[in-house]
Amino acid sequence: MFKRIALLTATGLMAAACASSPAAEPPAVALPGAAVTPGPAMPAGTMTVANMAATSFWLAEENLIPDDPILALVNNGARNADTTAGITVVCKAANGNISFRLGKQPATRVGQAATFKLRAGPGARDIEGKFEANRRSPEADFVFPITSADLLAMGQLDMISLVSDQGEVQWALVKSPTATPQAKYVGSLKNFSTAASDFLNYCNPK
């Protein structure tokens, strides 16, 4: 069973999930003084393949059962979440469980478990997940569970990054459209807060 993550920030952004969060999901807890390991150094060889900081935004889409609500990073001008730019968050509407799908991963790793690191501020947290096939792409997704509280907190941050189990900075998400962090893929946090709130409303089991 995958381990849920909790993003910790000095300002206490990680609070328990709000009342609109899915009832089936336990609230994330940010314990004061909980251990946060120093963030891994950016590998010198990490080269940016695509910087979408200025050309992407977040979109929430309500899909009724048997389909599931989706929160997706999409390219500017996209009208639906199917045209993802590489990251989707999916809610099982029947029970409220949320999965974060980090795209553009090696297809050769499908079926393998791995531990990535999520950087938020000066520290990093381990996130345990598994590589799964992406039915819309020849590439794989790294999939891990995430809480509604973590999603809401991400919208308050200026940047987060995800580092693979091999030390490569796979993705960075940034608020500034001119940001140029050292990461393989760079996406925007534009509209993330609003879209995440909409997504959680769609996700709430009815």
C-alpha cells in the first residue's frame, strides 16, 4: 500500500483537509517538528527537455461515473483535460481516493515500484509509488496517492519539484512564467489553486 505524503512548509500551509474533502479520505497531518530531510542537490547533468512555465495551466474536469474527475496540467488553449501536458490527478469518485500521475516516464519501468522525492521549500519528502502504463501515450506514469490537503497546499507554493529514484529532477512546477529551474520538464502552477478546489468538489463522493 502506498504511503501518503504530507508537504511541510514553515508557514504551516499543510493543515487538515477542509470539510469539502472526500469523506473516505483521512485528513493529512502536518506535525510540528516532523523530520524533513535536506533536499537533494540538483544533478549537474539535468537538462531541460521542455519548459512549459509560460505555456501551460491547470484545468479541472468533472466526469460522472463510470468516468472519474480529473485535474490536469494542459497547454494554453486546451478545452479539456484529455489533452494533458504530462501530469494528471485522478479521483475515484466512488470512494474519494486521489492518485497523482506524473507523466513522461520510461515505459521500460512499468510495474516497478520506486521512491521519488518531492521538494517543497528547503526540504524533501519521500513519495512511494509505482510505474504504470499510460493508455494515451507510449510513455509511462509514476503514480502515487495524494491527499486533498496536499493538493490545496500546493496552490500556495511558488515551486515544487519531483526527483526520481535515480536522482534526476523529473518535473518542476512553478508560479512564475519566467522561472527556469533545473528540471527535465517545467510546468506552470497557473490556476492550480482554483482548479484544485473545483476538482475536490467534483471528487467528493455523492
